[in-house]
Amino acid sequence: MKTNKPNLRPYGINPEKGRVYENITYVLALVYNLLQTRVEKFLLPHGLSAVQFNLLMLAAYQNNGKGLSQVELSKRLIASASNITKLVEKSVHAGWLTRQTNPQSRRENIICITQKGQNLIDEVWPEYDTLVRELTERIPSANRAQFETILCNWFVTLQEDK
């Protein structure tokens, strides 16, 4: 299979330097920014940001609907503890989430999805799923499974180093 390397010099990437590690991390950052922009644009008419949508998804589908602590949410989202607090507050105010004190640990809040939040997810999900599928279909089908494996394995090894 012949692969033509695109000209990425306008983005500051010079493959001739032989700094593959640098190219990988920089291209991943560029791809992330492009994906984030597309997802944010899609979610905007629904009154959601990508982080808010992910927050709702975690609250709805992780821990068998029993909710998650704000600490767990901050571990699973790309957001600081203070940003999680603001996101949760905004989502509680919108009626998408509830926040309750954990009976086992009074210093911990448990965040749960509301019916209004679940309805919003149910409304947004089909088109969101289509968007994500279309974006990943830009990866040649013959490479998708291998690419998924590489990224997942890399993620796991990076997590182990934390």
C-alpha cells in the first residue's frame, strides 16, 4: 500500500528532522483540536460543551446509574477539580444533574443524572454518534483497528506512569 505523506510544514512539522516522537505528539494535538472544534460546533445548538456532554455521559452510564463522585469525574474528564465543580454547578442549575452528599463520606459529593439530563443525552446521542463515526471514517478502514489498538495501548501505558 502506497502512502503519500502530506505536507505538514505549514503546521511546524518537518518529518525530515527525524523527530518522529515530536511529530506524533504534535499531530495528535492538532487532531484533538480539530475533533474538539467539530464536536463543540455540533453541541452548541443543544446548549452543551464537549466537556458538559462527557460529564452527562459519565453520570448516566458509569457506576450503574448510582452516580460518581466529583473526584472520579475529574479523573475521567480532562478538567481540573475546580473546573469540575463549576461544570457540575452549571449542570445542576440547568437541571441535568443532581449533587448529593455521600452518606459514607460527608466531604464527598455524588453526582447523578436527572431525567432531564438523560432526555438531553437521548436527543443528542444519535447525531453525535453519526458525527464521531464520520470523523473516524476519515482513517482508512484497513488501518482503523490497528490505530485503535495502538492508541488504547499507549493510553494504558501512560496511565500506568501516573
